[in-house]
Amino acid sequence: MKTLIEKLNQIKGFLYMLITGTWYFLQGVIGIVTKKKIKEHSALITVVVLFFVSAKVLRWIDPTAGVFDAGVLQVINLTLVKYAVYT
């Protein structure tokens, strides 16, 4: 049985791959555009992906988690993405 720290390390690695993959995808598909446009698109795609993935991740960490817990996690995810993109 994995400990919580091991699960969180796996999630950290997954999110790193997701964000870097999204970045390279945007660079390839959109092409060379202004830095501001890349930031806008990457934030939208990251938020949408995190919206759908975070509930599954929460259920993976804690199978007894309910809908309210997923909503709280969404607020944290959106705040972190907005802070990372717009600062």
C-alpha cells in the first residue's frame, strides 16, 4: 500500500508532464505568437484539463471523498493556475 507522500509525488510528476506537454503542444499547434497569447491559451487548456482530472485524482487519493471535496480542490487548482500564469 502506498503512502500519501508517494501518491503526492506521483501526482506532482503527472502534473509536471501535463503542464510541459501542454506547453509544447501549444508551441507546435499555435506556432509563433506573442507571449501574452501563449499564456492565455495555456491557462485555458490547463484549467480545463485540471477540471476533469482533479476529481479522479482526489478519488484516487481518498476513495471516500465526496462532491464537496472535489469542489474545494477545484478552487485550489484554479487559484494555482491563475497565479502561475498571470505572475
